[in-house]
Amino acid sequence: MTQRTVLVVLFDGVQSLDATGPMEVFAGASRAPGVSYELRTASVDGGPVRTTAGLTLLPDSSLAEAPVPHTLLVPGGRGTRDAHPELTDWLRAHAPRAERLVSVCTGALLLARAGLLDGHRVTTHWNYCEQLARDFSRVHVEPDPIFVRDGKLATSAGVTAGIDLALALVEEDHGRDLALTVARHLVVFLRRPGNQAQFSAQLSAQTARSEPLREVQHWITEHPEADLAVDALAARARLSPRHFARAFRAETGTTPGRYVDRVRLEHARRLLEDTSDSVERIARASGYGTPEAMRRAFVKALATAPAEYRRRFRTPMSTT
């Protein structure tokens, strides 16, 4: 039996779920025969730390006493805004020795300060992607995905995305069946690919202030198979196409075309995950018209074809 040590770094102001969410995944996987993750926690001096929620966590040891782990996990939280020079120095010296380096949420900021993200593709909480890219010009920030793998480095978006990443790591280590078992135990879905956007179309775009545009947004969501060209949407809003396009972007922060693209992609994704409908039928129901048009949209947005997406992320208990 191969034992993999998972060391979670703790500090004052850590987001508790960034640390405990992935730990619960690894602990759940360790209940399976032949699977062993040794979970360890450490702070700079080995003393207790206080989380953003006010919980006090007692680490197993100081960082100096911690073993070289297979997986080193650095969570986020308000505490990452501080300099943490001792923690940064320790990460710079010891993190490269880990076989897998993982950050959750703004834990990426700590890794960036230690120079461990230079030249790598990474992500973090959506609210800090711009800061990460601005402050660390050698880091290639991808703001959309919920997690990004780049060699031995794995970074995730905020909070619950750390659970998605941990499930992906368990699947990598021990296969999909075990990861699915853990996901069911935690009552979460093992179906969010790393390149899925951090926001749905409805969350990534602002809700329009004016009622005609809000109604158009709702119409798009409820009728992805309809004619959603700008002219048709403008007519529904009783505006000229030019006025509609400018007003929609001003009020939602995105163009009508991009909003439609996201809604259709999400609708097709849900049907692939939750039904046994044919790809051709899903393409029509989602407004793509043809399977080839849907395939191009999936490859562009998710870097995978619909059939492969379904194979990896369809819920086993799906029904038609």
C-alpha cells in the first residue's frame, strides 16, 4: 500500500474550508482498502492559528518539524494578505521538494510571493485574479477555471473549488470510482471539470437594471433553442439592434452573443450530465443546431468534445 503524506500549511486568517474541505476528501478516500493518505498540518511555529470564521486550529507540528510531503497544500484566507516572511521563506526553500504542490483560493498569493508560480498557468479566487496577474507579471493567470493543473502544480479557485481539485487528485491517484464514492459521501457532485468557469452565465453577468433587458435575460435562459440573434432579442426588448446591444453590454457587463454562448454551453452541459439524450438531440435543444457546432463550442470553451465530457462527468444515476 502506497502512503501519500498530505501536509496542509496553516496560518492566522486561514479560510477553514480551504483547508478542511480537501482534507475531508483525502480522509474519505483513506477509508477505502489499500488507500492511505497521511494528513498532517503545520504552522510556522507549531502554535494554534485562528481561522477567518473564528475557529482555533491546533497544528500537528511546526513547519520545521514537518515531513517532506507527497502533496503540499496551501490554503487561502484573509491571512494571505499579510507578508508572512517566515512562511514565504519556508515555502521557497521546501515546497519544491514536494511531489505535488497545491493551492486553494488565495493560497496562490503565498506561492507567488515565494516565486513558485513564475512561468506557470494558475488560477485563484475570481476576486483576486486581477491582483495576482498585476503583482506577479511572470505568472500566467487564468481567471475562469475552477482549477488548473500545470505539471506538479495545481491551483484552484475559491473555497469549495478546493474540494473539486482534491477529488480530481484522488481520481488521479486511485481512479474515478473511489473519487465518486468520496463525492457521494460528502454529498457533492463529481462532475465539475477543472476548466469549468467559476461563474455560471447568470452569475458572471450582472442582472440588467431595466425590466425589458431582465426579461430578455430570462428568455435566453429558458429558451436556449430559440432564435437568439441580436435582431430577435432586440425586437423582444422593443429596441433597435444597435441600442439593444449597447444597453445590454452596459447593464450586464457582457455582449448579448457571449451571454447566449454561455447559456447554451451550460444547458448542453447539464443535459450531457443528467440525461441519456443523444448528442444530436442535445445540440438541437441547446440551440446549436448540429452536433458539429456543439462540438466546436465545447472544444473552444472546455477543451474537450461533448462525448468525452459526458464520459467523464455524467452522473451514473442519470435518467432520461
